[in-house]
Amino acid sequence: MSSAETGRRVIIFALGGTIAMSASPTGGVAPTLTAEQLVAAIPGLADNSVAVEVVDFRHMPGASLKISDITALADAIDQRLADADGAVVTQGTDTIEETAYLLDLLHTAPQPVVVTGAMRNSTLAGADGPANLLAAIQTAAHPKFRGQGCLVVLGDEIHAARRVRKTHTTSPATIQSPNGGPLGYIVEGHPRLLNQLPHRAAVPTAPGDDIRVAIITMALGDDGTTLQAVGDHVDGIVIAGLGAGHVPAQTVPLLETLADKVPVILASRTGAGSTLQATYGFPGSERDLISCGLIPAGYLDPIKARILLLTLIAANCDRAAITAAFGAEGGYRDTETWPWPTNLDKDT
């Protein structure tokens, strides 16, 4: 390990997930391993000269985590990070793209927060948990990653929380960033930062479990039945639209009515690329929907758009602020349009 990484300290917060799973008496696997056991299973960790402190924060599969678990984690990280060079979070990959982005929006300190997990549990040949955890520790300890916010590290790739997605149910290469690619890689045990995001953004208020934002995926022949069913029971809606942000024409009047009541965000279900704003002009096109009050998500996929909308609703943002925030995070407006300061303490 280079001199830049030696003599440094990282705090590991364990939440459970596949990385912590072993055989269950009732069949299958379940979270049983403690943070200390995860660290003990890492070959060669002692050779890295990084002091590691562990916290067993939660013990559950990623699918069972709640918004309040992550906001509590953000508080715990903030309280413990002053005397550390970085933090690592271990959790299930089922929700890693959501938890990492929420942490990113809540994290303002310069020390990196690195989220990792595993696709192969400890009972399988080639379990990837130890390697992923070692790579996460190495990244969190490296001074070049100060000011980069929350990162996701798996498979020796370093991803920005804003971009990362889980793209495969079982492949160890499931973690990808379709819009922009990884920020860097782990090479021979050393993290290498190749590119950076143009800005960091944070919100002043953490959301709670009481805010409800629905993701509605549009499909061939959709008549709006699902929209009608949820419209009166949510605080916001994210539309996972067709293509670059389109919906069946018959759903437009309902969407316009809903957009008068709650924020309705227009994202794309495709998994990569930005929603458009001015190319198509047919009923149900992005031009039509924006004129009806929908707010384009830009490069944010529907899952990320939901997390951002939750935080904006928690901060009591009006429509103008929500539009500005999605413009900045979605990549189609200047970053200066973000409603709060973006000059976070990067000290890099």
C-alpha cells in the first residue's frame, strides 16, 4: 500500500445482506455474520496498514431496509467520522443503488462513504464479499477520494452513488453505471480515480418512512388504472416512461390532473440515457407531458428519481425548487440551479 494510504483509519458499518449471510437452519442463507467476522475473513488486511473499527448497525437483508434505517445510518456516520479518514457500509445489493444515493444526498463531510456488498454468499465457491470489503476499505482510506461523496465499490470498480445501478440478478458484475461508467478502479490493491462528478449536492432534511412516492412503470396499452389506484394515496409519483419519456396518450389527462396535486417526475424505464424535453410533439410525448406539469428526471433513473423526490418533499420544496433540483441532478441544467449550496467541504 502507498504511503498515502498507510496509518489511516476507516469505520465499517455493517447492515447485513448477502455479504453477511451463511447457512440458515430453516434452509437457504440469512444474515448471521457480524462485522468483526466479515473483517476477519479478509485475506491480507493487516498488510494494508489501515486501522479498522467496526459497528454492527443493522442485521437484515437489503430488501428489508427502510428509509429511516438509512437516515439513522447517515447520522451515525456523521457522528463517528470526525476522527476517521472514511467510512464503509456493508449491505445487501438489492437496494444498494437506493441507499447509496440517499446517503450521498445526506452526506456533507469530505471523508468518503463507500458502500459495498456481495453477490456470492460465504457458503459458495468464489464468495466475493472479502475482496469487495477490502477494496472498499482501500478506497475509503485513500485521500484522493475525499470530497467524492458516497461511492459504491464492487468487483474492483468504483462507482458514483448518483449513477450506479444493479443490472443483473446473480452476476458478480451486476454493479454498473450506464451513464458515465465507473469513476475509477482498484488496481493491484490501489484505488485509482480516473474521473469525477461535476458537483456534489446535499439536502438539508432527511426523509422519513411516512413519505410515499410511487414508481409507476408505463407499458404497452396502459390505460391509467394503476395511476388512478394510487393517485390519492401518495405524496409524489415517478413515471418510468417509455423511451425518452413517453406515455400512452390515453393516460395524459390523468397525469395532468395528478401533476396539479402532487409532484410528478418523468423518468425513463430504459435504464440509460436522459429523458428528452423538446424532440417529440405527439400526445404523450415529453413535450406534451412537460406542458402538463410533469418534471423531467434527466439522467436519473426512476429509482434514483424517487429517492431525490423523497428528500425534496421532506424539505418542503415547492414546484420551482423541485424542478431546479431535478435539473441539476438530472444533468440538464447548470449545477448552480440546485436549491442549496453545492460548495461542500471537499478539501481536495
